[in-house]
Amino acid sequence: MRLAVNLGYWGAGNDRDNLALAREADRLGYDSAWAAEAYGSDAATVLAWVAAQTTNLDVGSAVFQIPARSPAMTAMTAATLDTLSGGRFRLGLGVSGPQVSEGWHGVKFDKPLARTREYVDIVRMALARETVRYEGQFWTLPLPEGPGKALRLTVHPARENIPLYLAAIGPKNLELTGEIADGWLAIFFSPEHGAGPMDHICTGRKKAGKAMSDFDVVATVPVVVGDDLEACAAPLRGYAALYVGGMGSREQNFYNRLAVSMGYDEAAARVQDLYLARRPRDAGEAVPFEFIDRTSLIGPPERIRDRLHAYAESGVTTVSVASYGATLDERVAALRTLAEALDASGLGE
């Protein structure tokens, strides 16, 4: 098992803190750092900044939004980041959601599986420095009957193959991830409910004739260290309520569906009702403690150490630490606690 640090979204007033976390993770021997984007800061600029101020830490997009960039632009960005970082970039992709895709990027949110498959095909073709010619349902390169010509990427990435990850939740998305990606970016992963998603990943790997030993399961896991479990869960309630209740519409909220699939039907509906009624604090209070406990690492170091075994046994190969705390010192301390817990568990590489 490896450790990563999840830096989340940039621009929330904690930018320098996040850079300090990345530097500390680099010093502690963490494997990678991941940055996200929605409709604020972009991940590519953040990752370039972090890569320039770290030495060994890989930097990954969690995620680059597929509707935000053409596949060729994503390949250009990935090749540039990999070159500038000395071969330390990992490409994470996701379709985003209908509100952002259609409302922000102006891209119709339809047939996400087919769109993702074509997108990955073109990105891999470009990164392999092949002359890009493609005829698909969503992309045709070059455009027919026009002046465009088939082109080849002029930048040489530092590595022959840049690792490609997909963010996925639903069964078909998970199967596609196992089939065409090198890793899965998981959110709200519960070891107690991990068998189902992992089965879908394995199905995709088998379909492609690939082994699970070559696949990286990266679970983003909120972390709060302390003796009082309820107190540790408190700062995570808003985060859980935002995703389960407010990320997307009532009809299309992938995280709400995920909570339902884990058996939290009534709670998921209650959290969504409260959040959409603009009562986010009440929505956070309605999130079951058990949901937070099963999808986070909370409590004293010994409890966290033992919990790491459950993640490893369920198939997680990288725990991406989303460190919560009132101060930077508390967040840094959580990174150190996880490094010590992994070492004590005997699960580290």
C-alpha cells in the first residue's frame, strides 16, 4: 500500500497550506499528490506549481474534466506536465456532471461511457506520438472536407507511458475503468462495500486481458486524528453533505446513488432534501456517523493503523489522504500519523 495526499480544489483560501502539505508529503515519502478542478481553479496550473516545489512526489489530476478540453489538448497538457516534472505526472480523467458539463462547458452530458472510451483512445494515441486519425461518434480527426491535416504531438513526454486513471462510480463506468485505464480514482470508498465495485473493475481487467496486479486503486479518504470519534467526524459532515446532498440535481447525483447502494437509502434522501432546501448545516447533521466512519479514517493512531488493513484487504493500493484540521499544524500532523500508521501496519511497500 502507498500513501498520497489529496489537495482538493485550489483557491479556497488555503493555497499556501496545501503547498506546505505537498512539501511535507514529499519529505515523508508519500507516493503522489492530487489536485481537483470543477469551475474554479484548473488542476494543470496547480500541479505545475506543486511539481516545481517538490522533488520525488508524483502529481496527478483528480480529475481533468473531459468536457473541458479536447482530447488533443489533454494530451498536450499531460505531455508538458510530465516533461516539466521529470516524469512525475499522472493523468486522471472524469466526465464531471451534467450541471458543470452543460452549464459551464456547454457540452451535452450524454453517453458518458462511449465519450470516455473515445476520449481515452485519442489521448493515448497522441501521447504515443502517433499521427492522430480518428473516426468516432464524438470526435472525427481531422475534420473531413476541410483544410485540417492529421498531426503528431511534437513534445516528447518524459516517460513512454503516462499512467491514466478514471474517476468512476456506476457499474458500467467501473468496468470501463478496469478495461481501459491504469487506475481508479475512488471517492467515498468503504471497505465493507468494496467487493461490488472491485468485481466490476476485475470484469473490465479480464475483458482486456489485463491483471489486477498492474492496476492502482486510489481511494480518497478524509482523515481526522483524535480520541473522540464523534468530534473527529464533525468536520467531515459538511463534506459528505455537499456530495450526497448537493452535488448535482435531485435526479442526477452520482454520490447520492452511491450512498443508496451502500444501504443508506433513507439518510441519503433526507440529506438531499435538506441540502436542496438550503439547509446545509442540517444536512450535515443528518449524515449517519456510520457512513462517515466507513468512508474515512478517524480516531486515534492505533485505530487508523488497524483500519488500513481493511482498505488493503478490499483492494485499495493507494490511500489518498484528505487531511482535515482547524490549523495547518493539525493537517500536517495527520499526514505524519498516516505515514507512521502505514509503517506500523506492515502494509507499506
